[in-house]
Amino acid sequence: AQTVTQSQPEMSVQEAETVTLSCTYDTSESDYYLFWYKQPPSRQMILVIRQEAYKQQNATENRFSVNFQKAAKSFSLKISDSQLGDAAMYFCAYSGTYKYIFGTGTRLKVLA
Amino acid sequence: SAVISQKPSRDICQRGTSLTIQCQVDSQVTMMFWYRQQPGQSLTLIATANQGSEATYESGFVIDKFPISRPNLTFSTLTVSNMSPEDSSIYLCSVGNAGGINEQFFGPGTRLTVL
């Protein structure tokens, strides 16, 4: 069975600085997708970034980028130039077929 | 991306009662899912709502407790039956399309408190 692990329950970052959130996963599948979702206090789940496993190039979306290490089964999220609005719970998710498996989440605090 | 609405956005219920949560999408979608997010926890998939057939439930969730309907490709309901305080959670629906990129879009969630 697939598993997703987020080992950092909480992280803090100074405004304008860079922070990296960690995620590891376990799977025997060769084709899958990985996602980072953000959940602010409004509880709306917002897709931040996605990565297709067959793509070697790391995905980037503006200030958000991932470091995807397929052999190590690692999928970390880097947030550059952190903003107050980035404060939220961040969930890493794995999808092999159509079902998602979520990690336990990392609460990100942004300090002014 | 799809626009998803859920009703109600929140509710406070007495134990032993039932609540039906509605999920409406602005376009036809193949896949609809229902998740539970217990306080301070991650999301757990309850079931996949299948159009025209019974929902597919995940381990630990049963139809008698969480009956689901999906009468068409834009609408689904989840009922939380015979509620107890342990059912206090956020319930989220999400949608996706078969094939392609496996991306899911989430509704705003329903915050349920059971007294």
C-alpha cells in the first residue's frame, strides 16, 4: 500500500525568506502523480503544484517549486519570498490511479 | 478548473440525528469523492461517488453510516447517519476526471459539530 509521510508538523519562516517543506512517499507503482495542497483557515483546499512522476524536470509555479527525487521517493516543496498569505496547512498528496493519499500536513507560520 | 459548492457550510447537530450534505459542480465530471477531515487531522477518503451505481467505500466506512447518492454528473450528496460526537469533522467533496492528470478540485467543505 502507498504511504505519504510529512515529518514536519510545523515550520516557521520569516517574511521574504525561503522555506522547504518535506514529503516522502512509498509506492511500488511506476506511474503516479504528486501534489502539494494548501489549506488556509478558510479550509478550502487549494492546489499549489503538481508533479508527474515520469517527468524528470522539477515543477515550478511562480514562487513555488519542488525538488522531486524519484529514486529516493522524496517530494519537497520550496516556497521562495514567503508572504503572510502563505501561512496555512500544507498537505502532500500521492495519486497512482485516481485516489489520493494525503500526508499528515505541515503547518506553516510566516513571521512578519 | 471546476467550481464546487457545498451546502450547508456548517451545522451543529444533536447526536442520533442525520445530516445530508450536498455537493454541486458547475460542469459534468466523471469522478466525485467524499473526504472526512477530523479536527487537526489530514483528509481521509470516505468513498467514491459513482454516477448511476452504488458508491465505492474505503475501508472503515460503510453505506449504512454514510449513504451517498449521485443522481447525475454534477451533483452528489453524503448523509452522516445516527451521528455521534466522533462524527464532528469537516466533510469535503472533490471532483476529478478519469484519465489525464488525476487532478482533484475540492469544495469549500462542511464543518459539522455533533453535540
